[in-house]
Amino acid sequence: MGHRVVFDTNVWLSAYLFGGKPKKAIDLAYEKGQIFCSIYILDEIRKVLKDDFNNPQDKIEDLTEAILDLVEIIPIMGFVKDAVIDPKDNPIIETALVAKANYLVTGDKHLLFLDKHKNFQIIKVNLFLEELKK
């Protein structure tokens, strides 16, 4: 069985807006395992693309469709309350927990501060790419 991966909002946005290593990480995760996402993460992506990057609605919908082709959607219920620094990270952690992920890939310093959470690693894109090479 391959890797079970959750990408945080910032990784999806970086991959979409700039390509590079985040895009490579998503592509490799798709090839070598399973990617999981929640409606919470999709909604965050849509909101940032609209509010911060002024993307037109049709582009936002195109990206949402592209993500949905790559991921399995995980239902989350709001039971995680562990994120000590930023409560908005709780649904991200919960997505990884419910997905039984091996990795939560993020650039969020608050999540990275947690380092490891129960059964999954919280790592940056560069480290994740190294892990996939093993």
C-alpha cells in the first residue's frame, strides 16, 4: 500500500499558482499513493483564490474539479481541538487523522511546530519529496 497523504491548503495553492516542488509533491503522491482532502480544505482554497488572488469563479471551479480528480474526500466533524496555536488548523489535523494519513504536508509554521501528531508526520514539501524517493 502506498502513502496516504493530506496536503494543507498552502501546498495546493503553491502548486496551482507557482508549480515547482509543491506540484511535484502532489503529482508524486498521486502516482505512489492516495491523497485525501476535506471540504474544509477545498473551501479554504476557493476562498483564498477569490479573496487574496482575485481569481475568476470559473478558474476556481476548474481547480476544484482538478483537485477532486486527485483526491478522496474525507468527512470531518470538528472533533479535533489539539491545535494549540491556531484553531483553524484543527480541521486540517482532523482530515489527516480521519484519512489515517502517513503524512500531512504543509508550509504552515504552526502545524510544523507540532512535528508529529499521533500516527502521521507533519512535514514540509522538501522533506516529503525526500521521503518519496526512499
